[in-house]
Amino acid sequence: MDDPPQNIYNPDFVEKLFSQMSGTYDRMNTITSFGFSVHWRRQCAAALHLQPAMKVVDLMTGMGESWPFVLNKIGREGELVALDFCPEMIHFAEQQKERFPGFSVSILQENALQSSIPDQYADAVISTFGLKTFSPEQLDQLAAEVWRILKPGGTFAMVEVSKPGFWALRYPYLFYLKKVIPKLGKLFLGNPESYRMLGVYTELFENSRQAQKTFERAGFEVQYLRFFAGCATGIYGKKHARFPNALSKL
């Protein structure tokens, strides 16, 4: 693997990266996942077993790509709070909001690791394709934040593009991410470096096992999710009132 920049987990670096990709990110995400990204978002939302009138938080919402799978379950009686710290992504999320008149959708330009969302606000938290941009220390902060904003008994689900465990699929997939996707990025942006980073993040992230351990350490009951031979993985969890938040003691 080519040496990545030293500051790839710095929020300013991540914000700049996704700002550069914002105009084409949805299209490239579909290409990167061979068209499965929409299906994986749908599966992630389905794991939450959402019901009408629930309050849901979408962390690292991007352009609001997961909203259809949330809003069609919680209905007009529910509330969706969508959060992203990238202003360009927020711009596209505002456009997405116009597709859902009559639904309660609030958009916040804030960091997912420290938001203004009230304590114990949400029945459910969802996040799609944002985990790979966090360092282990930031994953600790994310788990603590999800614990803070979830009600007792609340659930969360997250999914991320991952490095397949099966070797015959792993190497072609990483070659595709690291070599082919940057060329497509150059075609779309004239800047292959931005999209090269998607492969860098994916290779360093590997899969959602570290996130699973982090959220378990925070006190959640957690299940590991695996999709399409490990090309995507994720976690689903529940906050039980009887479990203390272990991270608060660290």
C-alpha cells in the first residue's frame, strides 16, 4: 500500500476530501460498490426495525442517501435529524430534503463526535459509509456519542465498505478501489488523489470488527453484520439501561 498522508483522520482533512468529492460522491459510491451501496443502505436501515413516529439520527448523513429507507418507516409522525460536518454535503442534503415534503427532517452541520443533539433523544441511530474515516480513538468518541443520544432500549446500525476476507475477491477488489477508482475520479474531477483515498481508507479500516469491539466496550450489545462476501460489513447494537457506559470511566 502506498504511504497515506499522515493526517487522514484529522477532521479538517476529511472535510476537505469529501468537499472535493461532494458533486460526484453518490455516483462514485455506487460505482465503488458495484451498485450495491443502495442495497447495503437499505439493509442497514432494515436492521433497526423502525416504526412509525420514531426519532432517528443519521450521523455522517452525506447527501441524505439513506433517508428514503428511514422516512418510509417512521412516516410523517416521526423525526429525522441528519448530521454532517461537510458544508458541501449539507448543501446536497438540503436539496434531498425537498423530495420529502411533509416529513420532519432537521439538518445539522456538526461533527458526529460532538453534536448538539440532546441526551437520550433518539430511538435509533444510523450511519452509512462513514466509519472508515475514524481512528481507533475517534471510534471511542463515536461510541460514547451514540450512547449519549440514544434512549435506553434504543438501537443503532452502521455499514461500511470493507476489505473482503476471501483472498480471491480481496485483491481484485482492492486493485479496483486503489487503481481503477482513482482513474474514474480523474475523469469526473480531474483529481485522482481524492478518490484514491477511498481505497486507502478501506484498506486501513479492513472491516467493522474493531468498531464492534469498541461499541461492546462502551456497553452496547452488538452484532456483526457481513454483506456480499465481506465487501461491506457493519454493526447493529442496542443500548440496555442496565449496562453502564464503560467509556465514561476511561
